[in-house]
Amino acid sequence: MKLSVSMWSVVQSVREGKIDLPGFIDFAAQQNAEGVELLDYFWTDKQAQIPLVKKQVADAGLKLAVYSIGNDFFQPDAAARAKELAALKQGVDVANQLEVNVMRVFSGSAKEGYNLEDGLGWILDGLSEGAAYAQAHGVTLALENHGLMAGRSDQVRQIIEHVNSPALRANLDTGNFLLVGQNPTDAARDLADLVALVHLKDFRVATAADTVHVYKGLDGVGYTGTIVSEGQVDLAAIIQILDKAGYAGWLSLEYEGGQDPVTIGVPGSLAAARKLLVS
């Protein structure tokens, strides 16, 4: 398994104007990461930046591990779903330009007055068409356990098995399972045979002192990110499960804690992750 850093790990620093896309790539290289995960969220001039990013990543001795988009197929309006599908296809095109063969995708976000059963067909239709396009272009879509529409391992598996395409697999986000009341180790065991990408993330119950990166679970409990191995996720067990299943892909660090990501969160997490990989 290889260690990457997701740019989402430094989103707070980006919003505060402390780091930008080139600065993030330099930062990842300074941390001796093997790769970087880029997201559609961070482009400011996509077509102008793509060749510059590819050169900078190569010159830094890094790999482009994965490209991630923030699609949402849980849309009651057909025109909105068509727009989301077009955006997914555009994401595949960008992945091709970046020469990345894995792209993280979502199912969709909850909408008031609707439950998963209401919109499951929308999700399946969108991901089926998206997977067909991705397969034709040599890209594997990695469906993240994210939110209420596909937050549990059984929901992720249900969608992947229904779409029934080699171009749709799972992005195992190790922390997000806590938000839907599922043990992350059990979830990893459930999905190990389908994993194409791992978001390496640790969470703990938030306190009153936590003011950023606090996510409310289904049970009303707030969670926040921690440095790897300092939270409630048994990452050592999950890595062992993935190793036994033959997973040799990317562990993309997604730090979502309140400590400064550049000086504390990412460096501390990478150091802890390296210890996990050699233990």
C-alpha cells in the first residue's frame, strides 16, 4: 500500500488563504508523501492548471494518486441529474488528462422529504451511466461511504453490485462509518473485496472546544478528525484486513481535525501511518 495526501486535508488553510494548489503539491513533497489526491473543488482555472500541475507533480517525484469530484445524483429533478452526470463525465475527462485511473465519486446528499428508497433509482441510473463512460475511458470510479445515501457498507455494496460494472468500486473512508453508527473495522471487512481506494481518516467524539470540522452523526453525536491512530478508528486492524484481501493501492490521507493541518495534522498523521504500514 502507498501513502498519498488528499488536498482536502488542508481545506481550512486554503479557505484562509494560507496555501494554494501549487503550494499543496510542494508541501506534500516536503512531507515525503508518495502521491497526492486532487479534487475538483480546488481548481481556479482548470485547463490552464492541468499541465502545470502534472509537471510540478512529476518534478517533485510524486504520483497523481486519484482525482475526486463531488457529484450528487440524489436529485428529484431530471435536469439536475443530467447536469450531475455531465459533470461526472467531465471529471473522467479530467482524470484522463491527469493520467489518473481512479476517480472518487459520491452517491448523493439527503434531501428534505425524501429517503434513500425514493432516490435509489436516481443514484443507480447516474452511476451506471457514469461507470459505462468511465470504463470506456480506462477509469475506475470509487464510490465513497459518505452521507446518508451510501454511508454504510451494505449501502455501498448494494449500489456497486446493482450497477455490476468493473468500473465502479468502493472508496473506503475509514472515519465516515462512525457517522452512521457502523464499526469501521466491520465495514472494512464487508467491503475489502471491492476496495479501489482508501481514505485514511481517524475520528473521535467532538467536545465543546472543537469549533471546526465537526460532523454530526445519525445519533446526534458530533465527531471531529484526529491525527492518525489518536482517534476511535482501529486503523491497524483495517490495514490488516485490506492487506489480507490483497489490496495494494493508495491510502490517501484525509485529515479533518481542528489542529493546523500543515504543521501538525498532516505531518503527524503521515508519521503515524508509516508506523502502521511497517508494524
